Amino acid sequence: MKDEELFSGRTYDDFLFRPQKGTAASRSEVRLTTQGTRGITLELPILSANMDSVTESRMARVLALEGGLGVIHRGMSKVGIGPGRGCRTRVETAAGVPQLQAVHEAWSAVGASIPIIADGGVHNDKDLFLALICGASSVMLGSLLSGTDEAPGTVILDPATGEKRKIYRGMTSPQAVFEALYDDADPESMELALETPAEGQEVQVPYGSVRDVLQRMRGHLRSAVSYGGESSLAVVRAKVLADPASFLIRLSAASRQESFER
């Protein structure tokens, strides 16, 4: 099967990875090193999104200490239009490409010459591994990190359940646009900006600690690499990219239900 056919219309919940015979003596030995940019090597292939509800200095500091990257320049090579929780572009305009297809198409176009950041659409830890083995060099996270102590914003307490939450919002949500313009724009400019239909939204996300989130993701990534039969993410990635159809199993509705509904 050609790669174009395998990935056409597909995203993270459309595949399982075929397990291989393990070679790592311990999952703690698995290496996750990757290129964040041409000049930056990451020990953890995770970036926090450059959004006002995700990354400020505190988040950037913790990401750096954990081996990832927290301050992102807008000129970096990011792949993803509309897959994130804070984005409504696909809903409102029908513009976009299913995220795993987009990642692999980008890699097919540039290969290893440009590190690719898969931006958005990650709902579960397995999605990190799929993005990385299908062409991404690293994965940018927004909503999965925005509920943490280290993200900007205040904690919200649900009086009915006692559950703690925080706000995550797309940068084209009405709330983000209004706040960005509030201090600098004249009333007419603000009115014109707010007349533009929104392509972002604001949602509440569960509260926690970014170190706990990253520790969990690192552990699951290492486990996934060990199921790939190697002790290095880079080696598994190279094998899958050379022959995706030998390692990726496309799922039916029944197999998707069997795999992911708990």
C-alpha cells in the first residue's frame, strides 16, 4: 500500500502500532532525543504552545528542566490547522487536513532537512508516539498543559463537584482577541476586530502539575518505543518512516471501539 493511501484522511485514532520483539533491558534506558529545531536538541520531544493560556516564563522554565522547550518563535515549522481543542477553523471554514496525514505529508515533502513540529490534536499519550514515528520531530501541546499550575491563569473551583479547573483558549477566540486589543487599540479598531467571526473558543481543562503530566508522557513514550523493539525513538522512527504499512494497522470502527473505549 502506498503511503498516500495509508494516511489519506487519517488521524491519531485511526491507527495502532504493531508491537515488535523488545530489545531494551529496561524502559528507563529508552532514549527520546530529537531535534526541536536545526540548532536545538531536545531530550523530551514536547513543546508547550505559544499561547497566553499555556506558556509564560514559569512553564518555559519547567519544560527546559524536563528536556523540552517552552518558548516558541512563531517562525518555526509547525504543522496543523484546526486540530486543537481551542480552534474552530475546521468547524467554521472546513479548512484543514487530518493531523496524522498532515504530519506525514509534511515529512514526505521535506524529509529530515527541516524538523517538523506537530501542532495540535493530541488527546491521549499514544498520539505523541504516532506523531513522532510518522514524521514529526516534536509535538506541541496546548490544552494538555494549560490546566497545570505552571500555566498562566487562575484556578476555578466547581462548587458542585469540588473539581479544580483552568481556562484554555484559542488565540482567535473572542476573549483572547479582546484582551490582546484592550490596552492598545482604539475603540474603532477593537470593534472591527471583534466583528470578524471567531475561529477559536474558550474551554475549561482539568487542573494538575506539569511535572506530573510530563513524567506520565515520558513514561508512556518510553514504553511505546520499547514496543517498537528498540531502545531509541530515533531508530523506531526511521524504521516506520521507511515502511509505514509494515508497522501501522488501520482500524475499523469495531477495532477502534475495542482499543480506545474504556
